Amino acid sequence: MQSTGIRSGSSFSLVVLGSVLVVFVATAALLGFFVFWSGAQVDKVGIDRQATRIISSLSQQLRQIAKDQESVGVWDNTLSAISHRDFTWLNHNVARQMSSYFQHDASYILEGDDTPIFAAQAGRRVASSAYDDVAPVVAPMVAELRARTRLGYLDIPPSIADFAVVGGAPAIVGVFPVVSANGEDERRPGEEPILVSVVKLDLRYELGIIDRYMLEAGRFTINPSDTGLSVFPVTNRYGRIVAFYEWQPYLPGTELLAQTVPAFASGFGVLGLVVALLLHRLWRSSRALENKRIDAERQATEDPLTHLPNRLMFEQQFDRILRDPDTTRELPALLMLDLDRFKQVNDTLGHHAGDDLIRAVGDRLRHIVGPDEILARLGGDEFGILCINDLNEPEVMAMCRSIIEAIGRPFRIGGNEAFVGVSIGVVMARPQDRNRHELTRRADIALYEAKSSGRNRAAVYVESMNELVQTRHSMEAELREALKVGDQLWVAFQPLFGRRDGEIVGAEALVRWTHPRRGPIAPMDFVPIAEGSGLIEALGDVVLRRACQIGARWPGLTMAVNISPAQLRNPTFTERIFAVLQETGMRPQDLEIEITESILLDDELVAFDAIRAFRRAGIKIALDDFGTGYSSLNYLKRYPVDRIKIDRSFISQLSTAAASVAIVQALVTLAHALDIEVTAEGVETDEQFRILASMGCNTFQGFLFSKPLEAPALERLLDVPTPLPAARVA
């Protein structure tokens, strides 16, 4: 009876275990089937979405080529050059522009009878017979375009762009009629000259649209390869396939399966490990207590965001090195790092993006700092490095350059690109330097010097910096007092002259400081201190109020005021501008806000909102120091600017550097094409004025006309116009 009970119990256990096993296997099989099916569906959706992005990008490219051609096609000068066969002008203003600005590989111009009169490839003029290679593709499009133009149009002339095979390779071909912008063309509809553009779908083009539209890496081809890539047919307007776009698809479902299949495999062993897991839980409980103790110690000395040593650990290691009497190596070099423009990332992308950026910065620093150096995050966007590997000053500066280059590369944060820089303060410790606090203070001074010198650079501490810091602190206190007293700071006005004799069309308000003991202090000496100490907004209010008071007395006179990034970042700044205008009675249309490209770079979103509010109120916007930033042309497209001010560095070289003449002429031509006025600042000689006037500059500033004046002197000058130099060009 006992053995039977045992066997029964054993059989029951086997049945139960078998049933559990069958249920487990069946459940696992069904779940596995569902996971694989779901993965395949997710892959399909992913590929469909990628194809949709490709369709959207290609459609946008067809629309874009017409916009590119419109920039030179709706232009009286182009029409005139065609009529007079001015091929030099066409080569410079059509061929080069379409190639350099818009990346068109070839441009052709056809007369009204479809005869090619001009051809260019890669921005250079070639024989007109080169058109014969593309004529079979282009001729039907030209015929259709002429049929459309004969029917007439209201504003923008019709255009045609399509995909085609040119020279055995895929390309985009666009045709656009060349017409008068003022409607003065005497040609009959349908007989206009035709601008033909060819954009090859080559590697350069592929890289461009991949970057612009965030497509997966791929290529255009006539014959798709059999390599497992996804293929999308590129069709022309008639539905015929002219090329294929093949790419390596991102398969989220497959990636998910790669991550989950091991988990399923391990699940089959769970049943046999139940007993072992019970024992393991007991062991894990004891380990958990030990891990908590280890984590508590680690958290006290480790930065939780980057997992680098924190400030406490950094200072402990620094003190240990400085106190070690047996060390035979040189004392360490201390590097204090502070990120530039980090606040803008936090403000625009959010604090989570800021945390991701800090982690990414820590990762890049790990790849640069050697194993013998100590890297730590000190808090916020500050990092510290101890170089304890017998590095001399040139070697330390080489490391700094590597750090600046690495941090300067764009960061991919949450689907967006974030750009920051880094400023570095360096202290080379000497044998007598054993005080961590003093070394850290010197590194902070060097860091301040790096930031005040333009940021994104490294500065090595020298003793003169300590005196400079003391001077800055003293000047900051005196400037703060000057803002309270109110009789030291005043505003000078730099007149803005028009093209007619003695015509003053405006003035630029410039802050001045006459110190009771030091005498006149140059703005370049105290304005950076005001920006670094938070006094720039109060200083800006002084200039704004005085400028509006003068502007209210002279309606129709444009009064320009420079705006700092700190003022623009203040959410109440626009309301402050409107309040001062109302208080002083100055008309909004007489006020001109001058901003620099650095403001647009560092505070893009804030700048856009403020500029839009100003423009709605009638306030004009000027872009100062134009031409010195890498993205000026981009700003002209995105922001509603009324005026650009060409930087004096170009003006000063007009008499000696042919390159400066070409650059300034290009800037003036571009601005006028966008209906933007141009001011030349820093004009000091008759020759500079003559050249600028002949280029078509609208207004002028500089010592040739007048130095900055006090308000009474400006008003006297307004009453008695001053003749311009005789070299003026009407």
C-alpha cells in the first residue's frame, strides 16, 4: 500500500509536471509564433514608412528645382543677357549660381526656336553642342512647356521637372521659361527662352538628400543589385520607371526579434531550474545587501549621470596627489572645462536632452583622456581633468585642442542635432604648489579668460590674469555704481547717411562711459564685463531710452539700437521695447533693432519669436557684422531682415584686396535681390565710398562722414545737412 501510494504520488507528479510542460511548450510556441509574426509586420510597416519618406523627398526635389530656376529665370538681367548674347554675364550669374548655390550639374539656355545658345557644365561654359546629349530627353518637355506658356499665366510662369535617364545615368531635368520680372518682355507667349537644368542623381546628390531628409543610406541606380536591399522604383510623370532607389532598410521587427529570441530560448530552461532558483533567491538576497552597501559607497563618489568620478572623488584624489611626499613625478596639470551654449540646448530641447548631452560629452572625453589621467564631472556642465602622466605644456595644449575639436562636432540628441563648444582653463602646477584650493582658483581664472576671449578655446593661467580679474571685478563694481548714479553713462549717435547730398537718414545709438577718475572708457573694455556680470540689460535700457527720446523728436529718422543676447533671452524684452516706445512717443517704424549672427546661432528659437513680434509692430531688423558668420545666407532666407550691415573688415580692404571687392559686390547683389537694404559701416576714405556707391549700397557710416556725436551735435547736424564727398555716384 505504501509503495502504491508512492507510485501514485510519483505518477501524479509526472502527470502534473507533464501537463505543466505541455502547457508551457504550447504557450511558448504560440507566443513565439505571435512574436515572429509581429516582427514581420513591424518590418513591413517600417519599410513602408521609409518608402513614404523617399516619395516625399523625391517630390520635394522636383518642386525645388523649379524654385532654383526661378531665382535666375524671372529676372530682367537674364533676359537682357540672352538678347545681347552676353555669355560672360550668363556664365557668372546663371551657370555659376546654379552650380555653386543649387548644385545643378548642367545648365542650358534655348532661344525661342529651341536653338541652344548657351551651355554650362559644373559651373563652366561649354560648347552649345553639349546640349545635343540631353536634347532627346529635354525636347518633349520643352514642347509641353511652350504649350503651357502660350495659354498664359498670372504670376509665376509654369515649369516642368521630371526624372529621366541622361547619359546612361538617372537625373532630374527641369525646364523653366526666362521671363521679365516686370512684365516688360516683348516676346510672344510660348517664344520665351528656356532655362534647362540637369541634376545628376549621383553620390553627391544621394548624400545630400540622405542628410536633408534623414533617409536610410542608399543610392540611385538603373539596374538594382540583388543584395537583399529594399528597392523603390523612381518613375517619371508618365509612370515609366527611369531608375531605382535601393537602400539598406532599417528593420525594427528583426531587431526586436534579435533581442527577444534569446529570452525565449532561456525560458525553456526555467521549468528545470525552479528548485535551483529557490536556492539562488536566498543567495541573491545576501548579495543584494552587499550590493546596496557597494552602491552607497559608489554613489557618494560617482556622478550618477555620466558614471564618472564626482567632485568629491576628484578633490580627494587631487589632495592625495598633492600631499604625497614620495611622488617622483611632476605635479599634475589641472584642466577645468565648461561647456559653451549648453543653456541653449536645455532651453530649446529640454532638460532630458541636456542630460543626454552631458552623457555624450562624458563619453567623448573618455576617448581622449588617457588611462593615467583623472576625469570627473564636477557638476552642471563642468568637468575636470588631472593630467598626472608627466605631460608638458605643449602636450597638455594638444590634448585641449583634441577636446575642443571632439566637443565641437554635432551631437545627435533625441532626433535633433545639438551644437556646443567647450572652454578650458589650464594650470600647470609647480613644485611649490600644494594647495588644491589655490590651483582650482587659478584654473577658474584661466577658464574665465578663455570664455571672455571668445569661448571654445583653452587658456593657460599666468600671473597677469590674476591682476586682470581684479581689474574686471573693480570695473564691474564701478559700472554697477555708474548705472545707479546715471551721470557717467551717455549715448553717442553715429549718423547714417543716404546716397543724396547731406541726407542723414538715421543714426546708430552707441553707449559711452566717462569715468570720473579714469576718464573715457572704451565700450570694448566695459561692454563684455556688462555681459558677463548680468548688467547688460540695464546698460541696454539706458541706450534704448535715450535713442527713443531722440527718435521721438525727429519722426522719419531711423534710430538703430544694438541688442545683446541677454536682452533677447529675457521673455519680457519685447514688452519692454513697446513700453519705452509708448513712453517716449517714438514711432515703431523709426526704430531699428540691430542683432548679430551669434544671437541667431545661440538663441535661434527665442530670436525668431522676438523678431516676429517686432516686425508685426513695424520695428525694422538689421543684421550687424554681416559676412563674418558661416551661415549668413541661411539667416537671410529664414528671418525677415530689413537691412544688412557689411562688416568694416571688408570695407577697409576695398582699396587693396580684389577679393573684398568681389565679396562686397556679391553681398550687395544678394541683398538687393531679396529686397534688403545694405549699409556699409566703417567708411573712412573717398575711394571706399566711391566703390561702395557704385556697387549700389543704400546707406553709409564712418569717419569719412561723421564721428559719433552727442545728441545736441546730432540735432545741429540734422538742421544743417552735410554734403557727401564729391566722389558720390548718384
